[in-house]
Amino acid sequence: MTVTHDERVVREFSKQAAGFADPRLNAAFTRHLDRLVRFMDPELDLEDVVLEVAAGTGIVSRAIAARVRHVTALDLTPAMLAEGKRDADQAGLTNITFTEGDASALPYVDRSFTLVVTRFSLHQVADPETVVREMVRVSRPGAALVIADLIRPDDLVGDPDRIERLRDPSHGTALTESRITGLVAAAGAEVKRAERFDYVRPLDPWLEFSQTPEDVAAQIRQELEDELAGGPPTGMRPSVKDGVLHFTHSYLFQQAIAE
């Protein structure tokens, strides 16, 4: 039986859901959350009605809930939403709605939200163009759209998506910044500002987080070690710090305004 991309996403993220609350495994999400909230700060308003698209456990929704009127955290994976709702309830956050839904077919009428955000999703979805178009569709004129994502540097050598898919079969394609900017413009929004940075992260917690099978994890380790020894580039930009194998991700925070 053929497995669809959405089914693959639900399967993989159902396995990973509990790990989103573990800072040892989930450093990329938790480490840069404050940075993203600071980036979003000029857009946050106590009257905002916010949508977080492909929200996972609603990490961003929970971080900004006290700063806005209401947040809807929408995701495809019920296990992720359940994890986020439990944490929101424990924190006493009453202005977040957790909703199961498809980012490529948002269940909302046009011009419903004053702020729309998505984090680490465009590289995961099957059709990022449609997701961005849907985000703009449900945004009111003048609303801010914030995209935070893994990106592929323009000059990168190697194929990081191949390694990413070995680690997590639900991985799609890491886009370049120019590609994301083009999607936003084509959907009817104008990019106003952006922030870019690299994050060098240890390999083993990343593999443990996704519960990558040990034989596959060993293959990934070997390919990164081979690259360091002069072998073919993987696109993962490996390095060794204090005797520990690392790799490098590039991230983009981008803010646009809906027309």
C-alpha cells in the first residue's frame, strides 16, 4: 500500500511528539524560541488573533499567548496537539485552541487572522507553495506573516535533503531564502525583514529525537565522518567539537505583510 506524504508526517511526528518537551533532544526548537519571539515582538499586539500553521505542540503559540488575544495552533498530527494541550493546561493558558487540520487547506474563511506564523514546516510539507498561499489567504490586509524555517544556503555543496530523509522519512525539501521569498510574493505578501543564522548542533541527540533506526544512524555518522576525512560532501557541513561529531543547519526568520 502506498503511503502518502501526510501519512508519513503523522507517523514520524507521532513518534517524536514526546521528545518536543525534552530540551536535551529538542535544543533546536527550544534554544531559538526566545530569539523567534524577539523577532516577532514588533508584530505582537494584545488585540491580535493569531494562527500558528503546522504548529506541532504549539511551542510558539504557548510562548506568545500572554501577549495576544487568542492563538489557534493547527497541526496534522493529533499526538503533537495532545502534547501541546497538556503543557498549555499545566501552564494555565486559556486562550489557545488546538486544532487538527491540514496546512495546505486551512479550515478558515479568508481574512480571519491578524498574525499568521509557521515554524520549521515548509521544509517538511509536500507543497510549500500551497501552504504559503493559504497563510496569506487567511490573513487580514496588513497582517504580519512570520516564517521560521530550515533553509539551504545558495552555495551549499552536497545533498542535505538525502541525509535528512534518511534520518526522518517525512522530511521534504529545504528551500533557499530566495525561494521562500518568491513563494511569499507570489501569494500576495511583501517581505519586510529577515534574520539568518547558522546553528552547529551535535549529531547524536538529533538522531535520537527522530528515533532513527541504529543501522541508518550508523550510516549517517559514517558519511559525515567520511566527509571530514576528505570524502564526498553531504551538505550537512560536519565538524568535531570536543571530540563530538556535529553538523550545521541554516535557519531563516522572515516577516512579511499581507496585502
